[in-house]
Amino acid sequence: MSRLILDSYGWIELFTRGPKCRLFEQKLASGSEILLPEIVLAEVAAKFHAVGRGQECRSVVAGMVQKARLVGISEEVADLAGKILSENKKRGMGLADAVILAIAVKEGATVVTGDPHFKGFSNAEVV
């Protein structure tokens, strides 16, 4: 079974019914195992609070957790994320994206996103 990680971009598209929502719905329904890095929960919550939709935050997070398997930051993931970040900081990559990529490497998953910071990574599909 293939494994996918929808990063924060994908989840936000889903919950806000953004222009790429259908594409991310298809990924959720693909039969792949969906992994959810815990850091993505915080990123999505931050986005909802930033746009004045904080009251929806808990239900959004609960919906995400129902659809995916939560994955935390292990020592191995932390080390790899640090390496990824140090090698890509000049391209504007942030810590959360580095953690998501590290989890994808460790879990043998593909990150599905609209975030251009993921371009050029073999384990990322930028839509």
C-alpha cells in the first residue's frame, strides 16, 4: 500500500474548499495510507486562527485525525529534519516543511502539496 502525506497546504485546501480541493479529496480517497505529521496540526490551527476562524479549529483538527495516522517527531526524524533544513534554508524552507519531508523519508511516503518549497524532492508531488 502506498503512503501519502498531505501537508498543511492540502488540508487547508480541503477545509476551505480552495481551488485544488478536489485534487486533495482524490488523494484522500485513493486507498493510500494517509500519514499526518503532528506538526501539520499546528500549522493548520495557526492558519485558521490567523484568518479569524479559530472557533473552527478543534473540529478541523479532529477531522484530520479521523482521516489519517498521526506521526510524531522521533530522534531519527529530528536529525534528518535538521539536515534537510540546513541544506535548504537558503531556498526559504522552514522547519515544519523539513520535518514533513523527514517523516516522508522515514515512512516511505510521498508528500502531496501545492507548496513550492517541496519542488525538486523525489518524495514530493507538487500540484
